[in-house]
Amino acid sequence: MSTGGGGENVPERRVHDLPLPTYGRGMFGANDTGDTSGYGRLRRPVPFPGPAQRPYGEGLDEIADAFEGGYDDYHTAIEQVVVHRGEITFHVRRESLLDAVRVLRDDEILRFEMCLGVSGVHYPQDVGRELHAVYHFLSITNNNRLRLEVSCPDSDPHIPSIVEVYPTNNWHERETFDFFGIVFDGHPALTRIQMPDDWVGHPQRKDYPLGGIPVEYKGATIPPPDERRAYH
Amino acid sequence: MTDVYSETDSAGRSFTVTGGDWDTVADAAQEDEEGHLVVNMGPQHPSTHGVLRVILALDGETVTECRLAVGYLHTGIEKNTEYRTWTQGVTFVTRADYLMPLYNEAAYCLSVERLLGIENDVPERANVIRVLLMELQRIGSHMVAIATGGMEIGAIAVMTFGFRERELILDCLELITGLRLNHAYIRPGGVVQDLPVDAEEKVREFVKVMRRNLGDYAKLLNENDIFKGRLKGVATLDLPGCMALGVTGPMLRAAGMPWDLRKAQPYCGYEDYEFDVVTADGADAYDRYLIRFEEMKESLDIIEQCLDRLGPPGEKPVMVDDPKIAWPARLAVGSDGQGNSLDHIRHIMGESMEALIHHFKLVTEGFRVPAGQAYVPIESPKGELGAHVVSDGGTRPYRVHLRDPSFANLQAVPAMAEGGMVADVIVAIASVDPVLGGVDR
């Protein structure tokens, strides 16, 4: 993506540490058997899409301009903008989330009338920002979409609830709390929704095992799925 | 047999009623000065559309408060996909909403394809087959919505008719995919195999039968006084309510908003088909029924357009032309039913070393998907269904989240039921058309 030409129009953006990269391990997934190739010790970084430079692409610059124009604290609230495969993601500081979504809903150009819920993602390697909450928004008026991503550390898993702005997120936030342990402050009744009330742990975190038992078939034993050989 | 079990604790008196012994409860409610009764309905109840628990606070026959409890069908589909390859993920997501498995597959596959950057490389024939199957299934899903909705208000004939038509659709899907449900037919990059030779004839025959039967439905229901009496003006939710509660699909269109992702944000080539977006302005249960009814007609139109575009099977590809992604195995009809294609085995074992390597690597490891995240929404029979898919560059999904329309739409039930009659709660739930397999995943 070229930044030349319109360089003076590109606002200086503070680029924070990217959430990742993750690391690919080995080559054949053979860490436990006699791997004589040496490839098993490979460790290669797999970067996630980085911050985007203007222009963001068809239709996306208009969204970013309107967001920037309609939101006074845009530059402090938005950590970075990622454009990948034609989808735009704004990484928002958690303190600013409620203000940001209010702008998305109420701004007369943006008009993101509908929120399609929140889903959690757990990045244990992203120390200090392990838990991410990802929100999808839809503007029916403008027929476009955007995504907000908020992160919080595992040691302080709090993100403000946006139920007062988008009531539909009531159940979605309960689900994300249930599965990831993210506490949505200000939610009217943050309880588990899928797991039983007395369940211990948050099952969709990466440090929560899938579970399962080895299965024996004709003398051979097949380990449960989370203990099988994995390729990365 | 009286099975009234009365107990008094800090929450007040509670009764366990198993039917036929309501007098005791009614008398006890009379004795209570406030006259309030909290009734638990479900999770195992024939009118809750699955395993849904409804808790109702009643004042006489008026619902003062309504709360829903879900989670009884949670099976960890999203977590399980993280331990399988991208291709195997299809077999998990298809089991979420079991009345529209092909939509779950399509939403997931479209997101994976976007991450792979092969959205525009999916062959046209694969897209036509996807649209054909999805529209067949839309009719099936709407049929069940109308059938179970009818049963729940006492119209048993509607239920038997609805399931009879759905059986015809399941026959078509079985012929094409090999399975009645949980097809795992749509795969990243295309579909798993081409249509069988007799599929076009079978589907055309179905369209003919269905057009005739839809006329019968119109005669039976559309102007039926009892049916209208139960549904008209019941369970209303206006447009601002739909927007705030994230309600999509027939419920949103019944509130007057012509929003259909097939038109607004086309996928799988929907921009090439002619069909109308049906709307109504009553925002009530009756209009939601009408919208589903009219949408079935539109789906029949789309199916016919698909059939006209298909041409004979076996000539054009149905999987992306990339040996590093396309599932290598081919199936053929052998003497004992289905089996591996002997041509394919000859190719990998005798002709091409590369083909053998690709087959081996794809089947054992699977393909890698570039790191990133994607969300591709599609218009399912129940509303916006999207798969939020995150990849860390590996051979397995890092995270898959299904934004299921039933999950979001079900939140609207208290808004529709509170202040109404207790009998209308059933109508409100039925008009949402929730499938708890999708809600709980």
C-alpha cells in the first residue's frame, strides 16, 4: 500500500505495539517423535495485519473521515486502524468505548443503527492485552460495516458495557463473559448464559482444555482432539 | 392423580403441577393478596420451539414480566472448531442451527474464503449450486416455522402439511449432498462435489409441486379467521424496537424495513438473480407469517433461475482451481454405493507425484489461512447470520464465532410478550422462529 503523494494529509498516528505476532512452531508438527530434520525447532513469526495507511480503500476512507470528524476524542480513543481484506477495524481504548459507540450510533453521517454483538478472542501471548472483544456494526442507511476491537489485560478483565447504547448486546455480552471471563461493567445483569450458573472457568479461553478421553480402536489408542498432533 | 406438591419457603409458596390439577393453583393464587403467579415454562415443553425456558410473572392471564433462559443445547461447536482443520470446521458449524445447516456452512466458508483471498476465484457453478441449495433450505426453514407455529396455536393440520413439504426438500438435499441434515457440502473454495445427473429433474418437479401446494396454504391460512384472530396485532415490535434489539430477517421486514443482505450486500452472485424483497408494515405475528409465505415464492423463482443457469453436471469446476486449497479426494458411485473415485486414485498413485503430495498434505495437515479476521454476513431464513473467523496463520481456526440470528432475535420476546396475554407468549416465540441449536451452539 503506497503512502506517497498524499503524505502531508496523513495524520501522524501513534502506532502501539501490535497485538501479536503469534509464532508458528516447527514444520511437520513432529515435536514429540524422532524428528531428525531439524525443522521441528523452527520458530517463525506470523504477523497479524498491521496498522493501515491512507487511503484505506473504497468506501472505508469515508467511514474513517466521518468517524474522525464526528468524534472529538478520536485521536486519543483510537489506538490504530487495521484494514484487511476490505474490512476496517478500529482498535479502541476501553475507557473510550462507550463514547465511541455513541458517536457511531448518533452521528448523522455515520448512522450505525445496528450492533451485531460482541465476540471474544483470547490471545495469551499478547501480554497485557490478552482478552479482546470484537464488535461488529452495521449502518443500514449507508449500507456499510465497521468493526471495533477493544482489549483488556487478563489481570483486570473489565470492559465497559455498551448495552445502554445498543440493547441488543445484552445477551452477547453475557455470552462473552461466560466464555472468556470479560466483565462488562455497567451491564444490567451480567450472568452466565450458556454454561450453568455454578460452572467454574471460562470455556473458550485458550488456557481452558477442550477435554475428551482417549479412544481405543482395534488395539490402537487415539488421543482426544486437543492432544493430537497439531500443525502450524 | 393429583400431583400438586405444595411447599412454602422464603420465596413464597411453590407448586409442582403436572397437568389436570390447576384448581389448587388457581385457589392458592386467589388466596394470595397480590394475586401474582410466577410460572416456569420449559425447558422441556412442546411449545417452546426447542429447549427454551420461559419464566413468566402473571397477573391473572396478563404477563407482567417475561424472561428467557437459554443454554440447554450448548455443545461447544465454536470451541471444537479450534481443534480441527479449516475444512473439518464445516462439519461442526453445520450442526449449529439444524434447520439451516447449509447457511451455517456458507457463512463460515465465505469468511474463510475472504481470509484466503479467494472470494473471486470460487467457480460460478459452485456459487449457483450454493444459491440453489440455500434457497431450497430457506423454504424448508420457513415451512418448519409456519408448521410449528401453527401447531403451537392448535392448528395441527398446518404442522403435518408443513413437515410433509419439508420432506420433499430433504429428499432433494439428500439426493444432492447425501444427507438430510448436517450436510458438510459447502467447503472453503466451493462445494464438495457436483450435482448428480437427476438432480435438476428432481428439483424442477419439486418446484412444480411446491407452487401448487403454496396455493393451498394461502387458501387454508391467509384469510382464515381463527388464524388471523390469533396472530393479527399480536407480538408487535416496531422498527425502532427491531433496530435497538438487533432484530433482522423476516421480523425486521415485517416492520417495514426492506433490508435483505441478498440485495444490499450480495454474496455468492445473488446480484444476478431477479427476486423481490417482501415487506409488510403490521410488525405483528401475522405479517411475519405472510413475509415467510411470500419469501417461499421468491425462493422458488430463484431456484428456477439457478436451474436455468446450471447446465449439465460434470463439465465445469465446482471447487476453486488451487491444488493447495481444493479438497483433493473425489467421490464416485461404485457398485456398493459411494466410494473413492478410481480415476482419482489412479491419478495420485500412478500419474502425478504433486497430486499425491497435495492429497497427503491437505488431508493430514489441511491448508494454512493467512492471519487476520473476517466477518461475512449472509441473509439466512431467520436474519443476519455471520461467522466471525480469526486465523493465526495456522491450519486450524484460531476462533470461530457464529452470530446466530435466533440468538439476537430471541431477546425481543420479552418486549413483545410483556403486557399481553399468556397465550400470546407462544405466538410471540413462534413468530421469532428461534432454533435453539443455533442460539446455544
